Amino acid sequence: MTTGDDNRVVINDPFARRLMVRYLQHRKDDISTLRLALADGDFDAIRHKGHNLFGSGSAYGLDRVSELGAALEKTAKKKNGEDIAQLIEKLEAFVSNVRVT
């Protein structure tokens, strides 16, 4: 697997490609969950989701997901809704722009 500067992830194995596509879809679901948690002021749920993102992103070769997850976890502990909203936007932008080929 290689990742280019254009957010394209090249995966030769068809099974691994399907796993990556599924992983990215789950992250899109996470974005919705994060937005709902933020609207509800559920910082604990955001912290937990951020922790999970931190742990999973690098395993899929998506270090940016791990970075944003760590930032979400840290920011949720501070209960900073404005910064959390910005991090969710960054996560959405990254995940939406990854192309698996």
C-alpha cells in the first residue's frame, strides 16, 4: 500500500482494498456520531471516539486520522466545543478526499 500526496491510497490486494473502503465508511459514520455528541455536549463520547480514531488510523496507514483522533481526545477533555467542531471538519475533509485505488 502506498499513499500519495494527492490523498490516493494504492492497494493491490482486492481484500485489503475492500477493508480500506469499509474503514473509510465507518469513519464517515463516526463524523455523524461526533457531530451529534457535540450537539449534545457529550464530551466523554467525543473523547472515546477520538481515542479509537487515534488507535486505528495508523494501522490502516492513515496517520492523519490518528493525529486528528488524538487531538479530538485531548480537546474533549478540555470541553472546547469550538475546537472540536474544527477538528471534525478537518477529519471530514481528510476522509472525504481519500481515494482508494
